[in-house]
Amino acid sequence: MAEVKKIATRDSYGNALKELGAIHEDLVVFDADLAGATKTGTFKKAFPERHFDCGIAESNMIAVAAGVSTMGLVPFASSFAMFAAGRAFEQVRNSIGYPHLNVKIGATHGGISVGEDGASHQCCEDFALMRSIPGMVVMSPSDDVEAKAMVKAAYEHQGPVYMRFGRAAVPVIHDEATFKFEIGKGEVLRDGTDVAIMANGLMVAEALQAAETLAADGINAMVINLGTIKPLDEELVLKAAQTCGKVVTCEEHSVIGGLGEAVCGLLSEKLPTPVRRIGVNDEFGHSGPAGALLKQFGLCADHIVEVVKDFQ
């Protein structure tokens, strides 16, 4: 069997910016002294006159991006998720969200898989923060193909967008030749009738692996990729819940305020359904190898299998 190709979605982000930059002269990129880590350096190398380093001053970077967006340009502002969503929250809310400006935020290094950088950098609260801002689109891609399509869709969307990209390399599960992405739409990656596993980010590949294991034990799991957390694909979530009768959500984020809570909020109002949420359980992370941390915090295929089996 051929080895599965793995690419970090932060690399996909940098490559997508470069590709879009060659087509759209109004695209500009701002970074907070992290161009090498966020991979906006890829864009900088190709278009140095349209890349601006704002230094370690994320709040200022967001304010500058907001101003530039009023001049007919389309700014992508980038930093680690902890700083783009956390440190600069007030500027994102008041300078971008409130006036509903056309600013795109590319946040990298989200979640536990930041690894050795530890709890101060392992942002597991960004979905919750960004979801709370009216009119903000919130997304997290599952692989390289979806990430690049997501960046393109963000450029074409009129209004504020928050995208989270990962540090760790993840399997490429989509075929670029056939994949179609639309903001607010999820996708069924595997049909099933016993339980619907809904995931985003690096948890999508884990959900697919878990479904294979469950199938061997006679449990037919549906796997859904919800790359857009807000607006949620309500029609797809409701249809899957109705078909399977049970839902498991999986995210590299706190169980508070993220995908799981969005799904639970919808189902509790429109189609009460038993749900189990897999995520970070109201605790901070700590320093360690990314793979080991993901297993420790239950963000892995083995834990998904355990939860589903206990749910039957």
C-alpha cells in the first residue's frame, strides 16, 4: 500500500496565498513577526511589496488590516491562533466584526498539536471566541486540499473570516481534481446508519480511521467533515442525526464553545438527539510531543472507537 501523503495545513495556507496573489493584485498579507511559522513567508517571497510585517503586535496588526480593507484591498492577517483570536480579540470584535469589514484572519498553530510550545500557545478556545462575534465565519480544514480551497473561498467571501490551520502534518484525504468547497457546507465522507461522527481539522482523518475499526466490529459509522463551524450546515447535521439516532462530535478544541456545542445547540432545539463530545475537557494542555499529547487528551481514532462503543 502506498504511503499516505501528509501536509501541514499551515503550509497549504502559505501556498494558497501565493497562488491567489498571482491572480488578485488586491490581496495583501499582514503578519506579526511569524512569517516563517505561519508560512506567509511563501507569499512574501513572491510578492514582497504586498507583505507587511507588523512585528509582535497582533492587536495593531488587526487594526491595520481593518483600515486597509476600507481602501478596496483584501487583507489576510496572520499569527498563531492564541494571538490572532486571543490577544487581539477586542480589535477583531470592534474593528472588524462590528463594522463587518472584509478582513480574513489566518490563524496557525491552533490546538494541542502545537506540542512542545505548551499551554500558553495551545489555543483551544479560538472557535468559541470567534463564533461569538456576529457575522464572523469560522472554519478549520481537514487537509491540504480543503485548506487551499478554503482560503480561496475566504477571499471570494464578502465579510470577516477566521480560519484555523495546524502545525502538524495531516493525511491528505481529498482528491483535488474533484473536491468542491463551499462556506457553510459539510460533506459526508462515509455513509453509515449506527452513529454519525462529525469532525473538523485533524480529527477528520482520525474519525475515518475509527470508522474503519468500528466497521470490523459490526458498527456502521457515518463520517461527516464540518470544515465550517459557523455558519453550521444545519441541514446536513439534522439529516445525519435523523438517520443515525446518535452523534459523536470530534474537535481539537475545548468541548466548551466549539463544534460540539454548535451541534448540540442545533439538535436540542430542532431534533433532540443523544450526543457525545470529544475534545479538550475544560483543562489546559502542557508541553510534549504532538502525537503523544493528542493521544493523552483523547484526540485520536482509538478514543473515538471507545466512545462510540460505549455509546451503543
